[in-house]
Amino acid sequence: MFQHSSRVAELCLQIGEQLRLSENDLRNVVKAAFLHDIGKTRISANILNTPGPLSKEQWEKVKMHPIWGSEIFNEDATIQKGIITHHENYDGTGYPFGLKKEDIHIIGRIIAIADSIDAMTTIRPYRKPISMSQAINEVQEYSGVKYDPYVVKSLCNISFVRKAQAK
């Protein structure tokens, strides 16, 4: 989990720099990115490592991890908001609250993209990874639906992303 969080934090930092966030906001997005999955410590390894689709009961437990994470880390309200909103979708179809657009904290909107890219490009028990180029295309396809279009645009301005798109 640490390697995943490190990769997500690094990509969040790069997106935050493209968004021209303040130094304080950059520190907060990196901290929140490192901690975004801390609530998964309350989920059994059997569920987290399930090779196929989760049962409804298992999925309901997984969907609680943003809330549990915000309860575990409650020292800073900004970081807590990033943790609790990182699975909200821009169109309101995400979880845990079904927030949409700017009701989702900016840190949560940034983490959502970085987390998705890392999940798509690394090995998971339930599927093989896809290329960075394919992951970027997927994020762009869901811009305005799952992801904030402004954050997607910032992602696409990062040099390694532009290189992946050119391939």
C-alpha cells in the first residue's frame, strides 16, 4: 500500500504544481494522498485481495474506507476533506456522499485522478495493468463525468503524460 500511496502522492504533487496551488496546498495534497487509503486498514486482507468481483457486502465495506480514513486522520480538516472525498465522482455518482463538481474538495478531485491512474497502470488481484497512455485516455474519456475537467487538463500538461500520449 505504501508504494501505491507514494506514486499517488507524487502524481498529485505534479498535478498540484500544474494547478499552481500554493506551497501550503501542495503540502496538504501530498499528505492527503499518502493517507487517502488509510481507512483500508479496517478492511480484511481477504476482501482487499479478492481476485474477482466483490460481493455486495464486501463492496459496502470497501466503500466505507474514505469515512474510516477521515476518522483515523482527524488532525487537519483540509487533509481530512481530501481523504473523505477521493472517491466522489464529478457528476455526483461517487461515494460516500454522492457529492458533485465543486462540492468535492479540490484535494479529493486531484487524488481521484492520481489514484485511478495508479490503479489502472499497476497489477491488481482482479486485473492486469494497462499502459500509461491507455490510462490517460480513460481519464480523458471520463472528464466531466468521473473527473474534474480542469484537473484532467492539468494532468495532461505534465511532461511525462504528454510523452505517454505521443506514443
